[in-house]
Amino acid sequence: MSVLRALLLMAALTFAGGAAADGDDAKLPFTLQGDWRQGALLIGHTVPGNQVWFNGRALSVSPDGDFVFGLDRDEPAQAELKVQLPGAAPQVYRYAVEKRQYEIQNINGLPPKMVNPPPAVQQRIANDQRLAREARQHDSPRRDFLQRFIWPCAGPISGVYGSQRILNGEPKQPHYGVDVAVPVGTPVRAPAGGVISLAEKDMYFTGGTLMIDHGQGVASAFLHLSKLLVKVGDVVQQGQVIALSGKTGRATGPHLDWRMNWFESRIDAQQLAGAMTAKP
């Protein structure tokens, strides 16, 4: 659902404090860019000094009034945005979230230990998951997410966001990234500026793994890399080569798995970047 269509539902908005909703978009204390659709990233702007909450979570608002939030793969059908002006009662807005249908993808030929890991590697996997989870919790004041995201590399799309994965015949968790089939050693570029928040050469499932903090909880992740060219704490610019693609970890062939998150909400990177051009 587009933002425009969602805003036309203002007659259904509920204002805390008893004010009536009249459907006049010009009176909204914020603007939004993005779709109310599962997997979307929405970027907002409000008057500096206003407070904003999404589904009860307080959002970081920049000194210029910028804020951002994401809709998870399985985001519920209704979302709530609350905005409070200084000295005023909070205003609550409810939006319908468009539900998506996801593909089912069968992947065969994986080593059994990569589908059902043995007990000996469970602690390693738990540590990998902890590191990634901690990196996703970064809430820096950066606003690199305001840039128009570009593709980190160009090539055929071999896997899509949200698909239900069937690995060697066993249903597993959904795929949260977009896979780009490229040869080992293909340069991987930063889709937007940011700070490297995770750089691990050999994670069990994802192999060589990088994460970029783009600000306010927005992060990119790059999986199955053959070589990392940056380290944690490095500031990177949009388009900078940060790694080389590979087939490390749980992979049946060379490709880049590019993922986007808003904290723990999984975002559709392909939807964010738009149509792929010949060069990233």
C-alpha cells in the first residue's frame, strides 16, 4: 500500500486526547516516504522537537526531524504511529499493512552438517548469532539511510527476500536477503554510507560476513564473502568496495546474499534498491 493510499485512510485514524480526524494530509505533523507493505523501510520527517513512536517503540529523531522504521517480513496487518508535539497530547495514527505472498524455494545438495549442524558446532553458531544480534542493535545518530541505496553488485537474482527455504527436503526459516549470482571475487560495494559494525571472516552459516550501520537501526549485511576489505569501526562511503563475493558458509554456489534490517525487523533490500542497473 502506498503512503498516499494509506493517508487517505485518515478517517479511520484515532487521535489520543479526543481530537477528531478530518483526513486533511496537510495537517499531519509528519511526512513519510515508503510503502505500508511487509518488508518496507519508511523514512519520516517531522518538526524538530517532536517525539515519535512506532508500535510503541520510541524512535530516534534527528535534530533536523528525520526518523526511520521498518516493517518486518511478517509485520501484522495493522501498524501504529504516534507523534507528540511539545506541550501537546500525542496523536495516534493507524495504518493497514499490505500482506505479501512469498515464494517457496527448494535448495538441494547441501552438506548434511549445514542443514542440521552437529552438537559440536552449536556453541559456535550461538556465538555467531550473538555477534550479529548485537550489531543489529546499533542505534547511532547517523543518517546514511537518507541516501538512495544502490546495488552492492550486479548480476542475476538467484534468491529473493521472504522465500520459504526447503533445504535438502527440510523446511527451514525464511530467506531474509536477496541473492545475486556473481563469480567468486566480484567487488562488493557499500549500498550507502555508514560504519562497519561487524566483520567476521568465517561464520558457520554465513561465512565471510560484514555489516554496515547506516544509522537509527538501519543496517546492511553481506554474506558468503571470500575476502573482507574493511574492519569494525571503519567509516565507508556509498559505492566503496568493502569486500569480495564468495561461496563461504552455507552456500551451494558463488553469490552475494545482501540483507537489510531495521533492528530485528527484516527489510527487503531489493525493494529498497529498486531496479538493478548494469553497474552498481
